[in-house]
Amino acid sequence: MKNIAFLFLAIFLFIGLFSCVNKTENATNNKIETPIALQDDKSLKNYSTIRSNLTEELYQELVTKSPELKKLEEDLETNRPKSSEINDKFSIYNNKSEGYYTSTERIANSISDSLLRNRIITILLKSKDMYAKKTDELTSLLKQISINNLTLSDHHLVLKILLTLPVIGKYQTDNLPDQKEIRELMKEQENLIKQLDKLTPKY
């Protein structure tokens, strides 16, 4: 009988220990699954800061866990300065030509012989027109680069929103506050109201 009792006790202790281990593991897993940005150790004093940066924080956590997203962010970071570099290169080139035409037009207008002056101005206008045609395609391409930059920015923002929506959705489902505590407080308030009414003289 003692052996049977000891066996039952050993089984009971084993089940209890296994249950505790499972609970600990589940609690640990839940903590890991909850993004750092959504964990409850955030200070309430920083609530407004957290609220304004939360989408970015959640997205950056996703980036650290996804090689594909990490590669995308690296590619975007590499691409960003390129359009400025190209625009700067064209501006330097274009400013020299524009500067040249500005100075030569001023010089041409100072020619006292009107026939000669008009002839030179016509030649300059023709050259300026040829330059405009020569750079027309380049200007069009640079405009498209500017449009593409805006499109890239818009699509990047959309990606961040759509990827973080399921994360906040899971948090909302997993961490929905229990109504029991709220209902108990409400009941307590209603009882206090009744007590107040009972003890308050008629008026």
C-alpha cells in the first residue's frame, strides 16, 4: 500500500512540475512574440512619443527579423543619395551654360552697332535653343527621377502600414483587457451610489 501511495504521490508531483514548466514556457513564448514596442514596460510619461513612433518601431523590429526587408532597407538607403548626386552633377553642368548665355547676352546688348548687335543676339538665341533641345531629354529624365522618389516614399510608407497592421491586430486580440475587473468596479460604484443616496437627506 505504501508503494502504491508513493507511486501516486510521485505521479502527482511530476504532473504538477510539468504543468509549471509548460506555464513558464508559454509565458516566455508570449513575451517573445509580443514586439518590444508593445510590451508593458514602456513608461506612460513617454506615451505621446511612443504613439508617434510606434509604426516605425514595429516596422524596424520586423526588419531585424526578415532578411528580405533588411535587404530592401539597405537598397533604399543606397539609392536615396543617388538622385541628389545626379541632380547636382546636372546643375553644375547646366549652370555653366546658363551663366555663359547670361554674360554673352549682356555683352551683346552693349554692342553699339544695332545691325551687328541684332545679328549676334540672333546667333546666341539659336545656340541657346540648340542647347535646350540637346538637354531636353535629360531634363525630362531628371523630372521622372523626382517623381519616382515621391513614388518610392509613398510605397515605403504603405509597406510599413500594411506590414505592421497584423502585428497591432494580434496585440489587440491577445491583450484585450478582461471585462471582469471593469464590471466589478462598476458594480462597486453602483453600490456606493446607493449608499450615498440612502444616507443623503431628502431635498
